[in-house]
Amino acid sequence: MIHLRHIISIGLIGLLLGCNNTKEEKAFFDKLDLKTMDGKSLTVKDLEGKMAFVNVWATWCGPCLKEMPSIERAKAKLENEGYVFIAISNEEHDKIENFIAKNDYTFDFAKLGMGLEALNVYSLPASYIIDGKGNLVYEHMGAKEWDSPENISLFKSHLKN
């Protein structure tokens, strides 16, 4: 017959073993497997404590291309307040480079070294706000006017947290 004190003892031993077996979870940003266009790995340390707006896009994605000017305008309004803006794609390096060469966007571009399904992204664009420690604080699937007053307020609300 199992006594209550045995159950409690087993539970406490399991709890203690679990506490000693803590693996530090990677921050969301570090799970993204990002490389700058010159091949350097991007990690949360590169954010330098700033908030990041990360937009997942593709050269063939009409809604992605349509929202990019609003991302550029949002960047102009927010970069001095502690935000970095990064557009990421898992397309071939040359396709991304050709797109950059044909456009005048000033936000950063990076290559995503993983499939979109690893992020549970099944349609584009997908956008994320990530805090200075690399943690996901907001996500949105679909296109938006990122420089609208409501979205600028959204960005600023995360600066206060």
C-alpha cells in the first residue's frame, strides 16, 4: 500500500530533480537562425537592448511589397526611440540582394536559414515585435499599414514595458 508520505517524497524528489535540470530556453529572436546579407549571424546581442520589428516577407508576395513603404515610414518615426527594423526572407540570397538593389529601403535585410513552417508561418507577410532580450511581445499575420497612428501607438506601448 502506498502511503501519502511516499507520494509526497516522490513528488519532492521529482521537483528537486526538475529544478536542477533547467535548460535555459533560447530567446525567440535567437531561434530565428538569421544571417545578415554579408553572412554574419544575427543574435539577440545585436539588438543592443533595442526593440526589434521583424517582418517576414518574400519577393513574390504582393501584400509584403505593398506594406514595405509603411514599414519604411514607421522606421523613420521610431528608429530614434529604440527600434530596429529587419525584413527577413528565406529566399535565395541573390533574389534578396536583387530586391535590395532595386529599392531604396533603409531598414535591414536578413536571410532566414529555416523554413517558415518552423515559425508556424503559412502565409505572408508575418510580423513580430521583439523586446531587447529577444522575447516575442507581439505578432501579426497579414499586411498592415505599419505607420498608421494606431500602429505607431502599438510600437510605443511596447517601449514602455
